[in-house]
Amino acid sequence: MDTPPPQTEPTEPTAADIAAFQQQLGRPPRGLRAIAHRCPCGQPDVVETAPRLPDGTPFPTTYYLTCPRAASAIGTLEADGVMREMTARLADDPELAAAYRAAHEDYLARRDAIEELVGFPSAGGMPHRVKCLHVLVAHSLVAGPGVNPLGDEALVMLPEWWRKGPCVRPDTTADPGSAPGTEGDAS
């Protein structure tokens, strides 16, 4: 894409956001803290999750991509070998490796500001390899350009997933917060 979606401010999830999340992923949220990025179509596309789920289980993926259209396009990049190519470049390009380590530190600092998960990695394979482009793109969407170089690269490779309109159209007349397992619960 020529221009990635703009960075958006995190917001408290509304009932409509929770309903959209449930439609996007097919299940209620767990550990949901905020809508970390909003798609240009208006729906959530990245949520911020608590470092521990309500049952205490560590969940190091702070930024979780929820938009099925974006996730599908990223899955295509992964299937095409983009992660393998990026990982190889990390070994050969010290500047890229240093920038990716800085992205890892940024991710950890953001997660630790919520709750420290001692001994847990950041996410997405950072800082030594690329294990999940979904996480890297989510981090780039939330942090903005220039923070995660490989997330930024992957984001530019994606089509404009929002151009067809919202990926879901939640029923906002229902109270998704009353569904079992959603109270205080994201990822």
C-alpha cells in the first residue's frame, strides 16, 4: 500500500467494540484493556491485552491484531516466505538488527508499563528472528512508523484492507459485555 493507516489513540472498548471483536475472532475477548488501534473503517483492528489473562496465565502478546482481512493478508505474506527472508536479513544487516532490537525494547517497555512479565519474551520472535508478522504489524500500527522496522515493511506490503468497508458489522443492540466470559476479559 502507498500509505499505511494513520496511528490512532488508544480508547476504552465500548460495547460495540467488544461486539466487533467477538465477530472478528469468533469468541469473547480475554484480557482486553484497550482498543490500541482503530482501522480507517472505524472498527478495532488491534487490541491491547493484559500481560496476564484473568486466570493469571501470562500472555506476552500485548498488541493483538483482530481484523480478519488484515490477518488474512498477513498470513499470505507469511506463507510466501517473508518471515524467513526477514530473519535472514537480520543476520546479515547489523543496522536492521539493531533497529529490530530497539523495537523489541519498545514492545517490552510498553508491556512492562502495564505489568512486568519477568522472563517472558516480547512477541513475534523479537529480537532475533521473525516468528509472527501479525504481532509486528500490530506493533507498527500502535507505535507508529519508525519504531518496528520489520512491522513497517510488512505493513507496506499489505493491501488497503479497509477499502471494502468494515470487516464486521456488529449488532450494537445486544450487550456483548453480558456474554459469559467477557467481563474484564481480550485476546
